[in-house]
Amino acid sequence: MPSLRNVAAPYWGEFIGTLVLTVVGLGATAQILTSSSVHKTEAISSSVAWGAGVTLGTWVTEHVSGGHINPAISLARLVFSGFSPRKLAGYVAAQTLGAFAGAFLVWLNFSASLADIKHLDPGLHPATGAFITSNHVWPGLINEITASFVFVLAVFAISDQTNQAKNIAPLALGLAFTAASLALSSPLQLALNPARDFGPRVFAAFLYGLDVFADHSFYFWVPIVGPIIGAILGGFVYEWLVKRDAEYHHQLEEGHA
């Protein structure tokens, strides 16, 4: 009978992995937001930081839980890769709580600088940008679906047992995240991960009020629904249109196909 520690390990792995992802990504975002100067390279540096967060978070937890650190990936794995339905709720809860805890740690490090940001105009406090994504609803939804489709397609390809890239999966996943983010938007507007936005958004609600959910025509649902749709599409395209079965791959290697 497995010990309680072994049973809990995958959930702790997802919690810690998502926490690492969020600390690295939100930390870079907060640093940009509180910087006294504005540079055109902000989107690049933020995208690279989030990509590094994906790499580190995956490295921490891949051997323990599969390194999902993203509810959209967990759901796509459930649909296409045999991930256990019994684990889904626990994984999503662990990922969301990890993102919440990561937001708290970022706030501890940047609270003084964030407090110095002046709130001159009516509406949402500008410091919330350190924690949540924001965009117009329909352009944002299209961005989330498209970027998540590209990213999760890469996730399935990289983690394929017949793909040699699996040996460098964390690095490749970080690169894929950075590429999708740079190509289609900015991490200030793009989540690619429901937990990455919802966990910090709940934390931001304690600091700045429930307006964080009403902002931009109740935009909060977009970083949840968009990545899930994109992930399902990405998983479908890889599993049904791209992937070769293991037997055919072996025949190719042997020169018999």
C-alpha cells in the first residue's frame, strides 16, 4: 500500500512547480511595472522570464507529477493521454494554490515598490498589473486560444516517447512558451495558463478589491477558457494528425516502412 507521502507527492509537486513558475514570471512582471524607466524590450524580457519559469517549474516536478503546472495541460492530458480523472481536481487545486502562493511571495518582495505606484485615475489600481493579465475580451480570447494551441502542440510533441527532445523537455517547453508569448502578445496580456492568472487574481482581490474580476468587462474568464480551448485543440492536432504510433516509428527506424 503506498504511503501518504507517495500519494501526496504529485500534488505537492504541482503546487511547488507552479509556485516556482509564478514567482519567476510575476517577479519579472513586477520588476518591469515598478521600474522607473520604460523600454521597448519589456515584452521580450518578460516573455523570457516566463519561459524560464516554465523550464524551472517543469524541472522541479516532471519526475514527480509529470510537470503539468497548468490546468489546461492537465485537462488535455486527461482527454488524450490517459491522465487519471481522479487526479484532475487535485492537480488543478494544487496548481491554483501554487500560483496564489507565488503571487504572495512576489508581493512580499515588491510590496513597498508596488505601494509607491500612484493611483491617479478612477478604476483598477495600476499595481494589479503585477498579478493579473488584462486585454479586451475578444482579442484576448483569440490570443489565448492561438498561443495555447501552439504551446500545447509543442508540449505533446516534446513529451512524445518517440521524440528525442524528451531528454531536454524542460528547456524545450520553456522555449516553446517564450516563442508563443513573444509571437502573439505580451505576458502582461497573455496567460497561457488558467492557474497563472486565476490564483494571482484571487490574491490581488485581497489587496485591491473584487474589481479585479470585473475589469475589462469581466475579463477574468478569458485566461481560463482560452487556454483550455487552445490546449484541447493542440492535443487533438498532435494526437490525431501528427503523431505516429510506436510500432510504425520502430519500423521507420529499422527501415521497413
